[in-house]
Amino acid sequence: MTTPRIITTPPGPKAKAILERDARVLSPSYARDYGFVMEHGKGAEVWDVDGNRYIDFCAGIAVNSTGHSHPEIVKAIQEQAEKYIHISSDYYHDVMVRVAERIDEIAPMEEAVTVFLTNSGTESVEAAIKLARYATGRRQFIGFLGGFHGRSMGSLSFTASKARQQERFFPTMPGVWHVPYPDPYRPIFPTPPNGDQGDAVVDYIENMLFPEALPPDEVAAILVEPIQGEGGYIIPPPNFFPRLRKLCDRQGILLIVDEVQAGMGRTGKWWAIQHYNIEPDIVCIAKGVASGVPMGAMAARSSIGAKWKPGAHGNTYGGNPLACVSALKTMELIENGMMQNAAEMGAYMLDAVSEMQARHASIGHVRGKGLMIGVELVLDRETKEPAREMRNAVMHSCFENGLLTLGCGRSTMRFMPPLMIGKNLVDEGLQIFEDALTQAEKR
């Protein structure tokens, strides 16, 4: 029997007390959508400090890939903590090597990779852009409108998903040119004959940006998400990545893929880029790699990564033993069933929301791969006018009724539950979502 979801209208009294304390001492720069205060979690369910139970369709922004407090993850961390908790990268330790070896085995390149371990996605991106400059001797880059790659000054120069992320921080790293990301639902360019929006975007780079504004032989790399995350869970059309790969090869440009949100089994494959049958030169990894312990990695083809000399880049905490053992166990669990579950449950969720679309005119577009699903809400299907206020109302209603969700893009709901979620919780969560949507449509 399903346990009750909400026993105290959230945020309850204990949660409110913590929210008041938080407001006094923590930075107002943290963006919170609603007042969820976590007490504990298990699998794809979490409980707040007032005893309310929630289904988790967020997974800590795609971080808790194996669910909350998976017993094998907890055991691995505890056993390592009894041995040693930290040793800097000035020295050597076995689990750091084992993580790099494992990443080499699963990396989306046939060539062996060189791995640099980090603490987060933004650090992985910083390492990638530094290596690209170092290895090529070039100084300029191409990123995409709607992209999110982090908030430190190098990665922030590529981030273009919300204006407030850039506001009052100029100048960031110079030399980054932004072009549109190919969105089949909201195309910007005319689609070429026998092509798609991916062709149109690459044509724009090749035929407009390069000869008119940017010398291609000054471009070190193109940094791109295989599925755009914060920009709206946008899946590019089939021709985009094959054309982009060919363009990079012709011009001697490195292709960096940001798999921070889309990677580590979330889309039903180890890496989202594998859905497009091309190989990158560098891949940026974080979020789901270590089940919530801060961890990231940059993996580059060895022919590129080997160009770095000792001292060219480094950090203190990258390769932390606790993070490494958690990552090793996480990758084991993902490979031994959770990645397949992501593919199966993702297909089930997509079908269910697509059926829901027939009952709700506000659902303009449903898209996704595996357990990375976007549901874009609109005020009118013909005009595709974004329904941002409705999206926000649906999110808050879901929270009040026992479902954690997040938005992205202009008016998209994103569903990214832990990779181990079962059909019963998927059904329960989607029912909460549909009830919230029905309520919002009546307003």
C-alpha cells in the first residue's frame, strides 16, 4: 500500500523555521523554486523535515543517478573513509587510477583517453577549454545559445541559457562566439531541401560565421551539449552532429561535448552523443558519475591530452578517494541494470506523456531520450507561445502534492528521476503532474 504523500501542507512548520534561518546566513544568489527541506531519501523517494513524502523527478539535477543513499554506495564510502579520506593529486592512489581506467573503458571514443579528475561540471569544462587552447595553440571558441556549461568565468563565457547568469559579470573569457542550437520545435533558420535544422545551423557556421566574422583557423574548439539541458531539454535533429563533426575535421577544430547532465547512462546509453554515431575529441563529465559525491572528469583523446606538461593544470580535491569509490560503484550499478532501466522507463514515460498530450492542449511538445524528458507547455499550439507562468504554477502544485520537479528553457518541465525508478513511482508521479496541469489549465 502506498504511504501518504502529504501530511502537513508544505512547507510545514519545521521547514519554515529552516527557511528563515537560511535567509539570514546563506547567499541570496541560490535560486530556489519552492521550499522543500530534505530530511532523508531512499531510492526515488524523499521525505522533508515535516514528514511529507515526495517522488523525486529531479535526482538532485540528474546527480543521484543510483537513487538516494543506495546501500552499496553508502558501504563503499564508509569503507574508504575508514582507510583515508583525502590525499591530494601531488601523490598517487589506486582508486584514482581505477576511476580513470573505467572512464577510458566507457568513453565515447575508440582512441584511448587521458582523464583529468575534477569536483564539478564547471571544472570539467574549464579543464576542457584550457586543454583545447593548449593543444591547438588557437584562442577562440564556438558555443550555442541556450547552452549551460557552468558559472566560473571560463565556462560562464559559454553559458547562454538565462540572461541573469551573465548579468553584471562582463567581461568573462573573451573569444567565445554563440550560434543558435538546432531546435526542431522552434526552428530559427529555413530548413534546407533534403535537410533539417541541424544542416541549417552548420550551414550558418560554415557559410556565414566563418567567412564573414571568424577565421576558422583561429577556432580551438566547439563546445556543445548533445541534448541541451537548461536550454529546454532540446534534442537536435539527426543531421546536426554528423555535419558538425565533419566541419570540425575539415577545419582542425576540436569537438568538446558537455555530457554533465546527459551522460552516465541517463539517456539509455553511457553517453548521449552515442545516439548520433559520432565521436567527440573531449568529453566533460560530472553530475551522475558519483551518486551525489562531488565528482567530475574531463576525458580527452590521448593524442590531445598527452600534450599537457606537468603543472599545466591541476587541483587539490580532484580524484578524492571518497568520490572515486562512489564513482566506481555508481558506474558498476549503472552498467548492471540501471542504464537499461533508464531506457525502458524513459520510453514508458514518453509514451505516457504523449498520450497525456491528447488530453491537454497546453502540452505543446514532448521530447526526450531515456530518463531525460522535456514537456514544453504553451498557451497556444499554433503560435507556440511559451506558457512560463503555467509551467511555474504546475511545478508548485506538484510540490504541494508530493512530486519534485524542475523547469528549464522558456516553459519546459523536465523529468530526470533516478535511473533505478520503477513503474509504480513513475505512474504515481505522472498522475500528480497531470492533476497539477489540469488545475493550472482551469485558471
